[in-house]
Amino acid sequence: MSGRRDQQNKASSHRAEPTLGDLDHLDTPAPRAPAGDDLPRVDIEPRSPRSGNSMPRRHAAKPRPRRSWLAIFLLLLVVGVVAALWLNQARLRGMLPRTDFDSVMAKAQQALDAGHLDGHDGSSARELFEAAQALEPDNDRARDGLRQLGRAELVQADASLQAGQLTQAAQQAAVARELLGGGSDLDRLDQQIARAHGALVQTVDLVDKAQQALAAGKLDGPQGAGALYQQVLKTDPDNSVASHGLDQVGYALSMQAHKAFEANDDATAAASIAQLAALQPNNGELPALRAMQTQRQQQHDGALNAELEQARAAMRAGQINGDGDDSALAHYRAALAIDPQNAQALAGLGNVAQALTVQANAAMDVGALDQASTLLEQAATLAPKSADLVAARARLAQSSKTSMPTGTSSTVDDAPMTGATSSSLSPEQSAALEKLVQRAQQATTSGNIMMPPGDCAYDLYRSALAIDGNNADALRGLQSLSGEVEQQFNRALGNGNLAQAGESLENLAQLSPGDAALSQLGSRLASAWLDQAEQQLARGDRVGARQSLERARKLAPNHPRIADLSARLQSSL
């Protein structure tokens, strides 16, 4: 075994390893191999120069340009690496350590989380994010941070607006718009800030108007100091100027009520107390004023009822009028002095006028024309348009004509009297009388009862009776006007035309001042006005509701719904 290994070692010592040889001398002919190297012989023909005319041998091998392709490969590799680095420079940059940028971004985020959004000391979130962006303008993290800052500014601006800090809200909204560039939320916030500024300006104007009204002593009404101060406090409950102004209005109203009580002007005192209760329900003067009002009302009601009762007793006793204080007329007038709008006292005056007219007719029956004339003149001061009064005056004029010499004339209520009796009317007078009655009937059908002057049914019938005071058609037509007016009232009330119904009621009070139906009709109309006031108050129309309430109060001051609705209206101010 050892002998064989030795033989192998000897063989390997004479073995030639293959090599590339000298690559720089490829064109030089290779030397001949020494004899006995056992290698095949290869002859390499030298490269012919390009300028030479000799041709290479037909079987000579061509050289290979190995260095050129290697250089091209290396060049392409370098270009590829450079392009990759260029295209991924942002990513590569992010892989590099950025101590300054990361530190600034961390501080900016801390300031944002702490709510320190903007400032000028270099520590605010905006300043730090902008500093980070200056370090790396193309970095998305810095841009995202500024957008977060813009949204935070928007949230703070909304909070400032809700707190009533309009200037600060506007500044924060402007910063948010710089950072975000715009958006629907910013547009909405700008609109809200603009409306709040407008309301603030309006509030300042209202305060100025209220102070001017207070200085002028104008306390009540929609444009009064009280209502204006209340309007300010509805939009700005913490307005100290308006609160103090309202206190001043309350003090002025309480003083006004006290002075009215001292002057026995209970109506003014009651109005002042109602206004004070509406403006300041907890005003310290209200309990004392209301106690005084209750006491005065009891005294007032007692005195009023006493006068009305004495007036009715005098009517039953036939003491209609006279120079003393015990007549029905004197007591009704005393009642009206206590309450000028008292419906019972006003109706009582109409009853007195009717009673005087009845007495005048009785005086004419016995020929006491002078006494009848005096009584009718007294009745005319109480109810100048009473239909009964007009008929009685026409009768008096007719009676006076029969006692006057032929050819003389007189006037009654500015209507010419010819002195002719119904049996001795001339054809012209008869034609004029017939035409007047026809026109009066047409005016009645058209609803022109009391208007227009001269062409209404009332005036036309009076003109007809001036020609013939005993004309049955004219007397009957005049007496029927009250019924026509009552029908007009019912139609207007049914149609909801309350103003027209009120006019009809006034006409009826003039035609039949002592009519018992007046009180009932007035109560119906007052209820309708109160219904309308309820509807207006429900719609928020306080001015209209107040007007409707006052019309109802004038018609029926003791209506049970008036006090409740008045309190609700005052509390809604």
C-alpha cells in the first residue's frame, strides 16, 4: 500500500497545473513547448495589422474582446445603483438619524396635546410644527401636524363662540383657515360668528334706546324702557347694564303706582302694578302695592255699587232728573266718575234718556209743548242719536207746526219745517217725502244705517220726519233700525269681523241707549276678542294680543277671562 502511494506522489510532482498565462501578450506567438511535455501543439498566428495587406490564415482563431463587455457591465451596474438611490432618497433619508427634526416634532406634539396652540415665544405647537417643516419641507409628518393644529384651532374657536367670546373666536377661526385652507365647518363657524356680532350690535342699540326711553319717562309699551331691557336680557342674560336698567324701570313703576293711589287714580295705579309684575315678578314693592290695590278696589267697588243701586232706586221712584243729588241721572254720573267705562252706568244714562223721551211724549199728549221740548233737550245730551228721541222730536215739531200761523216755519235738528200737516202736504212735499223714505229703505238694505252722513238710513228718515212728523213709514223705518243693526252685529261676529261687530254695537248703543240686549251683546263680543287674543298670543303676536285684550276690557271690564289672559300676556314679555 505504501509503495503505491509513493508512486502517486511522484506522478503528481511532474504534473503541470493549467493556467491562463500572460493575457497582456496574447498577440505574441507562444514559445514552443519543450519536448517531452506530452501536450498537443497549438500554433497561434499573430494578428495582422489593419493597415497591412496580408490576409489572416483561413484556419486562424479570432481574438475575444473580454475587457469591453466587462466595462459595460460595471457601468450599467453603477447607473442602476445611482438611479435606485435617487428614486428612494426620501426613504433613505428617513433611515438616517434626524435628532433635530424628531426633537422638534416631539415638542410640537406635546404643545398640541397641552392645548398650547399658538403664540410668539417659540414654544407653541404652531411655531414648533412650522420649525420642523422648515427643517424638512417635504416631510409629511410636519404637514399632518399643522393640519391637526388647524382642527384644534377650529374646535377652540367654536368653544369661544359658545362662551360669547366673539373676538377670540374670530381670531382662532382665522388661524384655522390659514392652516386648513377652508372647509364647510369653517364656513359655518364664520357665519355663526357674523350673526353673533350682528346680535351684539343690535343689543348695544337696544340698550341705548332703552336708556333714552327711561330718561324720557317712557316705561311701558313695546318701545318702552321695560320691554327694551327685557329684550336685551333675553339675548344676553348677563348684561349688567340691562339688569340695572330694568331695576330702575321697576322703581319708577312702583313710584308711579304710589302717586296714582294718592291722586285716587286707581286705573293708572292698576296699570303700573300690572307692568311691574310683568317686568319684575319678584320686585319687593309688589306685595305692598297689591295689598293697597285690593283695599282700594274694595272701596271702589263698594262706592260704585252704592251709586248704581241708588240710581236704580231713583228710576223706580220716578226721580229721573233734577237739580239735586238724589236723581237717577245724578247717581249714574257719580258712578261714571268712579269708573268712566262702567257698562252699567253707561246703560243707565241710556235708560234716563228713554225715560225723559217718554215724559216728553206724555207732555205732548197734554199739549205741554214747552215742557216736552225741555225734556227732549235733556235727553239729547245723554243719547243724541236715539231713534225714540228723533221720533219724539219729529212729533214735537209736527205739533208745533199745527199751532203756528200759516206761512211760518221752524226747524228741528236743523231740518226745515214747512208748517204743513200730513193732510195738507203739497204734491212736491209728498213726492219728496216718498223719495226720502225709499232712499232710507234702500240704505237700510245696503247696511248704511248710520253712515255716510246725509245718505244713511238714519239721516234720511230724520229728513222725512222733518217734512211729516207723523209719517207712519218713516216712524216705522226709524224704529226698525235697531233690529237691523243687531242683525249686522250677529253677521259680523259670525264671520269673525270683530271690528265691524264693534261698530254695529256702538250704533245700537246710539239708537237704543237703554236696550237691555246691549249688555249681552257686549259680553259676546268681549269673548270673541279674548279668543282672538288667545290665538295671537299663541302665535307670538304680543302686540296684537294686547290690543285685542284692551278691546275686550273696554266692553266687559269684569269678564272672568280678562285677569287670567292679562297675567299670561305680561309673563310672556
